[in-house]
Amino acid sequence: MKTITAILSISLLLHSCDSASKNSTISNKAENNDQSVKNNITSLKGAWELVGYYNYADNVVTDSFSTSEGYRQVKMYTASKVMWSKSFPLDSSEWFGYGSYKLDGNELVEILDYGSEMMRRIIQEKKEFTYETVITENGFSQIEMDDDGNKIYAENYKRIE
């Protein structure tokens, strides 16, 4: 009788632990999915990799192309900071930048504090970069505009985290 009671107690304990674990996992997945959808569409928080470009004429895409073999450019956004780097084996120059950003509707403004030697030269002339953005769940485009508000080109990114 003690053996049967012990076996039943152990079985009941294991079953209740397994159910609690499953319920916790389901609850966590639902919370993570809800938060993920909210963050993906309303913010740039996360890590992004450049996958291609668009060229524009008269605000219409006239050409699109993917990044070259071996080329990598990654951007990372926190709640208020941005950092990016790019690597292209055929170019010995280092390229990276760090600073803050503001996202207001579809306008992205990056204000760079410092960067690589090549970027430092650019930052001396211009620290603030303004783009139009289109953000989807797993991608975003940052679109460079001319002084008249016409689209010039876009960098297109996919979410990697």
C-alpha cells in the first residue's frame, strides 16, 4: 500500500510540474509575441542587416540591387542609441558610427557622436542625418532625401534580432 501511495504521489507531482511548465511556456511565448509585434512595428530597437538598395527618380524606385558578396553592414538600435558598422573585404577602410537617434512618425534623425577615421571626417562636416523610414515587422528602409524633399536612395534592412 505504501508503494502504491508513493507511486501515485510521485506521478501526481510530476504531472503538476509538467502542466505548470507548459502553462508558463505558453504564457511566456504569448507575452513575447505580443511584445515582439509591438516593438517591431513601432520602433527600431534591435539588430538589422543591410540587404539591398533602391535608387529613385521622381520619387519612384527606378533600380534595386542587393549587397555585394562579402559586404556586411549592421545597425543596432537601443531605446535611444544607434551604432552601425560595415565590412567590405575589398575596401581596407574601416566604417562605423555611434550616436543617438530620434524616431518621430516616419522621420528618423541620427546624430552621430563619433566614428571611424573615414566617418569622423564626415561627422566634422555633418553630425545629423535625417531619413524617411518605412518600418515593417521584420524590415525597414531608410530613405535619403534631397533638399527639396525628393527621394534619392534607400538602404533596406532585415531584422536579425
